[in-house]
Amino acid sequence: MARTRRPSNQAVRLLRALLSRPQEWRYGYALSKEVGLKSGTLYPLLMRMTDEGLLESQWDPAARFGVPPRHSYRLTQHGILFAVEWTAEAAKPAARRGLASA
């Protein structure tokens, strides 16, 4: 299904962070700190982007006993193209995006 609305400001911030190192697997906690999003905003975005095919995710085994495994994320090829398009679109002034009031 094609996207019909613009990504939120929070989604654009997340896309920019992921696009800065697109081939690198990133943990949700580190992304949260980098983009300044709380878990209640970040994890639903990560899940939705994964469901939409923008991200791939994997479980990483625990680094040591007693530490739970962690979920990591990175952009797919489709996600990279989407992130480039939408971060560029978000950088345009509102009038050029057709959002200026008449």
C-alpha cells in the first residue's frame, strides 16, 4: 500500500539518524538518545517502519549472562530511498511543499 501522508517530524528525525549510517545495525536505546524520542514514540515508529519494509530488524544475542537479547534495526534499500526523499522534502520551506496558507 502506498503512503498517502507525510511522515511526522519524529519519523523524519528517526529517518535522518538511520540515514547517517544506513548499513549499520542500531539499537533502539541508542536511537532514542540520538534523536531525543521517548520509547513510547520511538518503538511504535520502529515497528511501523519495519512493517512497511523501510527497516529490517534482528534479535542480537545477549552480550553476557543475565543481559537480555536486544533488537537492532537498519534501513532496507527501499528505506534508504524513502529516507532520502522524505528528509529532503521535510527540509523544504513550507511554502514550497504546498503547505502555506492562502
